[in-house]
Amino acid sequence: SRASNINQLSACAMPWAMPWAWDLTQRPAFWRGLEVLQFAALAVGGALVVSLHYQIASLKSLVNKSRANKPDLLILLRHGESEGSGDCERQIYGDKGDPHIEITELGRRQAEEAGDFIAKLVGKRSVVTYVSPYTRARQTYELVRERLRSAGVKEVWHLEDPRLREREFSGTFQREKVDKSDAENFSHFFWRPVSGESCADVYDRVSGFMDSFWRGLSRHPTAQVPAAIIVTHGLTMRIIAMRWLRWTPETFMFTQNPAPGAMLVIQRKSLHSPYRLTEESLDVLGLRELQVARSLSVYSLSDQTSYRRNVKKSRGLSES
């Protein structure tokens, strides 16, 4: 009968429910109401557990998708040698202005060699390219693009972004060499010349560029995420590497500017592995001789204080 079935179910109840394991038809209304609340609480708890499970699964899927939309290869290329490279008197900057400085014949050869190297490096990947609007960066990009096309590399899109420009020291007409003596006592990263930018200012605009960069890649099919090429300037390259690899300002100041036509290659081996600088890129930044140089190539530095202490030891400096 229905009553006996209910009694059997009640007898199998959890220990905390045993005081009410008698015939439901004989219980006072109070106990019947309490038991309804118990079953309702169990039902709500079960629903919450299921909902939480699906939310966690959805979050994991979102994280994996976010990682999948990131390129496994990032190439930062400095423009080829420019007219301003050997201009110790700053005459060319006063005549043309920084945005209009062109590359030299040597700079053209450097750009072509870089294009051939990049074509081999990307292999069968497609590429997306971002370029500083300064003339020397545009000219370098045009030569690199010709070499990539001849090698059969497909370019998905090409965008110019003013946030990738060179650091500004005193406007665009730099008629005099900038006095950087205060930077030694203050901070090479935070020091700002009169009417110019600090490295921290460049970091701020590079961070804005990175936001646009990620949004652009998020609209690309996950299965076909391309390699990324950024043609820019020496200090801007270092700031991008700092932003990408999450360096501290102290770590940044251990690096040096890449030579004209040089590149930094940041890559990862798998979806869940950290980004790393290649060994050649450590050479470009002047870091290979440091005993702790490998710690710079990981995604983040876990112990900056220990790192700086080891660097000082490796360079024969005191810890004070």
C-alpha cells in the first residue's frame, strides 16, 4: 500500500531524519511540514551543487579559450638602421623630425634579412602585423612583407598603431641631446625628461595597445590563431616584452636596447606552458652572461629580491 511504501522510505532515511520515521499519516502537521522543508532544502542544495559544477566547467572552458586565442609566437622587430643612428649632433632630428627619419641602405638589407628569418620562423603559420607609423618602421615593414610574400606566408591583417611609436624625449624635433644625468639618481624607468616621456609613460600606452591586440585576436577563429609580428623601436620593444612577460621595473633596467634590425622572439610550447624568450633574444637584450638570465624568460618572476641579489653577485657587485 501507499502508506507502507512511505514507511519503508522513511526507515531508509539518514540518521538525522530517524526521529520522524513513523507512519506519515499519523504524524502531526508540524512534523509533516518540517519534513517537507527538509526535502526542499535537499533539493535546493542539490540544484546549487549542479549549478556550481556547470559554472566551474564553463569558467574552465572560458580560460582555455582565452589561452587558445593567444599566439604561440610573438616577434618584436626593431626597424633597420636609420639616418639618425650615427647623427651624434642631432642635425637630422632638427631638420626632419623623429617621425620622418628614414632607414639607410644598410637598414634596408637588415630588414630584408629579418624578413627571410621571420619567414623560416613562422613556417606554415599565418601572421598578423602591427607597425609603428614612424617612417623608418613603415619602410622596414614594407621590406619584411615583400620577403614574407615571396616565401608564401599569408598575412591576415596589417595595422598601424601610434602607440607603438618611439619614446619622445623633447617633442619630435630633438635638436639637442637629452641630459639624462638626473635619471641615474632618480630612476631610469620613472624619470621623465622635460616635454618628453618616461619609460613608465611608454608602458601606459603599450598597455592600451595590448588591450586592442587581445580584442583583435579574440575575433579570430581559435583553430587558426596566427603568429604576431610587431615592427617598432628599441625601447618600445623592451617595454612590450616587459608587459608581456610581467617584468618589474628593476628587471627592465637590466636589459639593453636591441640593435637596429634585431628582433626579440617570445614563444610557448603548448597551450598551458609559459611564454619564454629564446636564447638568441637573451643575447639581444644583453642577458646571456647573467647566471640568472633564464629566470627572465619565464612568464613571471616569483622572487624579485632574490633575483636582483643574484644579478649583483654574477656581475661582481656588492649586495648593499
